[in-house]
Amino acid sequence: MKIGFVGLGIMGESMCENIIHKHDDDVYVFDVVREKTEKLAALGGIACEDAYEVAEKADVFITMVPRSEHARAVYESVLPAMRPGKTCIDMSTIDPGVSVEIAEMIKRTGAEFIDAPVVKSKPAAIAGKLGILVGGSEAAYEAMRPILLYMGENVMRMGENGKGLVMKICHNALVAQIQNGVNETLTLAALNGIDIPALAQAVSYGGAGNFYLDSKKETLAREDYTTAFSVENEHKDVHICQKMAQSCGFPMPGMENVVRVYDKALEMGLGKEDFSASIKVVRGPWRRP
């Protein structure tokens, strides 16, 4: 079974590398940045000139692209290469409604389609220990599960097409609200003379412990915002969540506040930094010297 992978960014690069190392057949690769394609080709992938060439040669066509418009453009461009026997796996985090539209378009050709967005960030992608949330038919999920396990250790089907993305957006929305609570309490503690290591240790003794603080306490203390997951990507995700809530007529005041924080983060030019840099928005002028 030949696999193709399009989108070799921060996450896609390591996800594809795991497939190359673990799969016993050809892996075709492409990214719009030529150097990224060449890097994966040097690791054993087969470089292609465009997404269409990948789709034409692969039995399983995987995408990991930044936004809804990118996913739509890729799948429209490869549509003539789709036919019965092929399966598409979009692992991007995009609007669930757009993903369902893409699924319907692909499935009309006789090919299969699942959405399979990932949770966790770059270190887990490198280690092949991502969480993967799947939307699609049970049959397609079972057929593709071995491939998904090249990249992740926790793979879960959430329902039909689009439901993997619904769960991913809910996940990232919850992370953002936890993050905002961490940012506010870290700042309040600092204003009262308690540093991040002391706060993190004290929190671990009670009921407020959380993965975000545990994983970011050291980099936050160093003010190291090297990107594992960017501000601009989380900005995209919280806006998708806001749209989902509005379409349901469901008010989410906590999420609305997070949206304001991320809007301000982009205004401040933080888009390419790690999403933990959102603390700069919350901290604002209330920073102890």
C-alpha cells in the first residue's frame, strides 16, 4: 500500500517521518516549500512536484495543511486522481463543515475520506505518540487505523465525517480556556511574590493540576516561546469554536474571552510564536520588574 503525504510543516514533517520509517512500501511527499520536500526525500520519501502527483501515485493520500481554504484547494486539485480503492485522510485542523463538504466531494468519486486531526504538539509528533480523533465510516477507520498508529498511540473514532474535527475543536477550546486561567493565576501570583516554579509545585498538591501547566512551566519560567504550536494556529481554532457555538445558538463567555486574548496576540505580532506567548497579552503592564 503506497502512502502519500502533503503538508510538511511543524507537525506534518515529523508525522511523515514516522510513516517513512515504519511503513514497508513507498511514501510520496510534497510541500509547497521545496526544501521541506527535499528534507523528507533525504529521509527515504519520494519527492513529488505537486499534490496531484502524490494523489495519483498513492493508495492512501494524507494531508496536513494549515487552514480550511488550503484543504479545500488541495482536494479540489487532486479530485481527478481520485477513484475507488483510494482513501484520503485529512489530518488538518479545519472547519468541520468544510471537511464534510470535502468528504462528500471525494466520496462521489468512489474514494474514501476520513478526517483525523491530532492532539498534542511537536514532541509527541516526533515520538509518534499523538492523539488522533477520527471522523468517518467504521470500515474506513478500521482500514486506516494501522497507518494512523504510525503517528499516534491513542486513536479514537468519534463518529461520521466531521466528528473528529468537532472533537478536536472542543479539545483545543478547552486547552485555551485552561491556558487563560493559568496565565491569569501565574500573573497574579507573580504580583504577590510567587514565581512560576513555586506555583506549579503548589498546584500539583491540589485539584488545580493540569497538563498545560505541567508541560509549559519550565519554558514559561524561561520566557522561551519557541514554537511547538503557534499563536496563529490556536487563534484559528478558537475562532472555529466560536463559529460552531454561534451556529448552535450556545453562549460561551469563557471562549469569547479567549478569542479576545488571541485577537490581541495577533495584533501584538505574536502569531508565529508558541501559543504559550498568549501570557504576554494577559500579563500586559502588570509585570513585576
